[in-house]
Amino acid sequence: MGRVVVEVMPKPEILDPQGKAVVGALPRLGFTQFSGVRQGKRFELEVDGEVTPEILEQARRAAEEVLSNPIIEDVVAVTDASADAAVPQRAGLA
């Protein structure tokens, strides 16, 4: 089974209230090294079989037409996640 990851972010000119809230909270929690935060969305699309260039193109079209709002968001990445040999562990999960 293949997996395509789509990442969507607010356009740079769009205010990001969630990112602003997070960047304000980080120093209060002892994380002083971060000066900015932008919060986006990540979608994981599973496909039967291999992820082909055609599947990636369909995923990009779906991202642009369904998964994002093109007025305020940009599709920043559409990648074949099934090609990753090692899947990174999520924070706090073993």
C-alpha cells in the first residue's frame, strides 16, 4: 500500500492566529529559541499499490481543488511517503 503526503500552509500574506498563539505561548513554556510559527495542515492519502507519477499528479489536483482553499492557502508539498525507508516516530509515541 502506498501513501502520499500533502502539506498545505496559509499564504504568507494571510494572518495565522493559531501560529501567533503558539509563538506567544512557547517562551512562557521555556522555548525561547523560536521566533515565528505558521500552522498548516497535513493530509495522508493511502493508495492501493505503488505511488506513480500519475497518482502524485492526481493527489496534487485533489490538494488544489479539495484539500485546500486556494484563496488563503498554498499546497507546499505533495510527496510519496511510501518511499521513505524509515518512518519517523511521532513525538511521545514509541
